[in-house]
Amino acid sequence: MRFKSLLFVIAAFLPFAASAAEPYTEGVHYTRIEPPQPVEAAPGKTQVAEFFWYGCPHCRELEPYVQQWLKRGPTAVDFVRVPASFRKNIWHLHAKAYYTAEALGVLDRLHEDMFTAMHDRNQRLASEDELARFFADRGVPEKDFRGTFNSFTVDAKVSRAMELVKRYGLTGVPALVVAGKYLVEGSMAGTYQNMLRIAEYLAQTEARVTR
């Protein structure tokens, strides 16, 4: 009887032990998005979306950590970038520049250079003309840039990005959204490394749940 009683006591505390072992806590390290938003991801993986702005110094500082993280191949993560745009201002222009580079197939070589131009070379890139020169200096004909920059496809993607910002209740960047359910921000995570660790942990947890 004593042995059975001991087993009962141990079993009763197991849920609490499991909770204590969880490395990250909702409301402390990340917040839950209500209502959760539907997202698409590769089979067996969870979407992690990085919301950023080229003019944001914290986004620029996060970028090298993101690059290292992606090279390592984070488990169960389907990573996407979303250029945040809250209204039709310079954020909107830079979101259009991001999707223009993507459409023209030059995003891989221009993405980091946009950060460098703005933060190291003091280029604001605050107009279509300035962006056209930026792209032209990197081998993209002005005609191709302007045609794509002002295309329906790019405008539709920017509108979608603006809608996601609203749906997720974002108020700033950088921010990581996991599975359309969880929001990871620097103010709660504490460090850039922790932002990525928390996002990967949540992605792995979500992948196990939906498997």
C-alpha cells in the first residue's frame, strides 16, 4: 500500500515536473496570437516568419544571427521574411523594394546590401528614384526595376504584408511569428540569439503536435 501511495504521489507531480522542464514560458518569453492565423509551410515543418524593416538598426543587428542560424539548418523550420509596412511611407517603399528584388531574382545579393547602404553608407533610399539608382548600381536596368516596382504583383505582396502586420498585432520590428500562433520579440527574449532559440523551440513543438 505504501508503494502504491508513493507511485500515486509521484504521478500526481509529473505534470508539474514536465512544466518546470519547459525552457520557455508563454507570457514571459513569447506571446500567443489570438486568434491564430492560418499559414503554409513545407511538410513536417513549421513556418517562422521574420518581420523586419531595412531602416531598423535592430533588424540590421539581428541579420547576421539569422544568417548563421539558417546555415545551421534549424530543425523543423520553414523560414520566410516579411518586410513590415504599417502605412504608406518609407516602410512601404522598402517593402516594395524587397519584393521587387525577389521578383527580379536578385534578392540574395541585394538583401544584406540594403542594410549596409542604409546603416553604413547613410543612404536613406527614401524614394523610387533613389531605389532605382541603388538597383542600377548593382546591375539591374532601371526599366526592369521600375516596371517590377510598380507592378500589380509587388503591390499585392506588400498589401498582404501590411495585412499580416495588422492580423498579428505587431507594433514594431524585428519580430518572429511562429506558425501564425506565437510572437517572439526582443523585449521578451532578451537577446537576438534567444529570439531564434525560442522560435526554433516553438517550431519544433508545433511540428510534433501536428505530426
